[in-house]
Amino acid sequence: MGMKTYLPKPNLDQRKWHVINADGAVLGRLAVQVADILRGKNKPVFTPHLDAGDFVVVINADKVILTGKKETNKKYMTYSGWKGGEKYTSVEQVRARHPEKLITHAVRGMVPKNRLGRVLMTKLKVYKGAEHPHAAQKPEALAPAK
């Protein structure tokens, strides 16, 4: 008989809440940090196919920065499914209308593209201002990655 593989139980009581201030943070570096916390990669009980991650609240999403000329040159593409149904939106336009989508889109690209990834994205809360309605959960402040 060999060693047994330890499999952590999905204990929902141990989930923590983290709040990250995106003011002046670089988008990609922030998204990597958030995706790792959502998946639970910062915990010793990380298991690739289980949801062991914590909740993340990102505030000041409108003040996130992009390096280089991405602010004007980067485009987000959506496709309606119809012929000629491609729409391109610049970072400037997204920031003006829905600044939360910049962070959500970047993090979504870094989590698994399956049922688990969809569950993980429900634990991400992004707000454009400094206020958030999750004070009752007592989130602990985290510094954004430099």
C-alpha cells in the first residue's frame, strides 16, 4: 500500500475576503495577483480542480494604468456571430463607459475556461470608486503587485 493523496475538503467557512486598491496599479500585474487569490494558489492546500480560493474586492478600477501605448492602441473585439458583426473598442472607450470591465476581462483570461473558471469569477467584485458594499465581510487590505 502506497501513500494516500491528500484531498482538501471544500470548507466554505475558511474563505477570506481581500480588498485591493487598483489606484496606480499596472493592469496585468494586478490581474495575475487577483487570479492567483481566486484560484487559491497562495494556499498550501491548492488543488487544480477544486475551488479553494478567496473572495477579492477591487476598488478604484477606473485608476488602473496600462503601460506603453496600450491606452490608445489596444482594442477589445466582440463578435455578434453575423457576417461583418465585429466591433472593436479601445481601452479609452471601455474606461469611460465601464472601467470595471478592464480588470474583469484581464482576470477572466487568467482563470480556467470551464465550469470552475465561471465559479471563480463569481468571487471577484470590482468597483470603479473607493466605496464597496462588502464591509460586513471584514476584508483585509492587500497591496497591489508592483
